[in-house]
Amino acid sequence: MKRYELIMHSPEETMSLARKLGEKLEAGSVVTLEGDLGAGKTTFTKGLAKGLGIEKTINSPTFTIVKEYQGRLPLYHMDVYRLEDEMEDLGFDEYFEGDGVTVIEWAHLIKTQLPKERLNIYLFHHGDHQRKLVMEPMGEWYEQLCKEILEA
């Protein structure tokens, strides 16, 4: 699959791209977020939530593992950074195959439980005020989705 690399010049630009993505996601969509601390994973999720029509304030679920928000589709925002054991069965597949959109921060920590088809997004510091955003679609539907939002 192809990788798409972009330079984001502001948090607003990151949120705008994520909003476009959120507008096109369907039930059962899975988006993973990886990258540097403070590079914009939660900012990205805020934009994605806006695209899903969610008005509620989005913040990182670091201490609760999963936060749920209601919009056009439910958003399941996960932060698995503090999980003790990758193989711990917390019912992730019920979210992945459910009626909402799942966003997972630090997804590499549960890589064996992730669905084969998903959209991996990486955010890295790039200079003083910019971010490098890499989109890695896993599956034909996610590949088409990336093309649509990047051409819009």
C-alpha cells in the first residue's frame, strides 16, 4: 500500500485534514495514531470528531483507556499506552467491528489485536512549529479514502 506524507503547518491545518477524514468514515472504521509525544494525536482526534458531528470536548483517555462520544457515528477514542499486557482481552474487537469509528493512540502496543484493514496515521515533530503527518492505508477502502480527502 502507498504511504502519504504531508507537512502540517499548524494545529488548525491538522484538525482540518482530520475533519475531512471524519466526514467520510463509516461504521467499523479503525484509525491508529502513533508518533512523538505532543505531536498532535489528540488534536487530530478533535478534528476527526468534528467531522463526525461531535460537539463535546475531546481529550485524551490516558487513564480510562476508552472514551465514547456520540455524533453521526459513535467515536471510540482509545489510549492503550498504559495497558499492562498486550494480550489482555478487553473486547477491542467489539469496538473494531461495531457501529462506530475507533481511534487508537499508541496502537502498536496492541498490534496483534488490530484489524488487518485500518488507517495508520503517524505524527512527528518537524522543525519548530510544523508536524510531519504520514497516512498508511491498510486495505483498498482506506487507500481510496486517503485519495479522496487529499484531493479535496
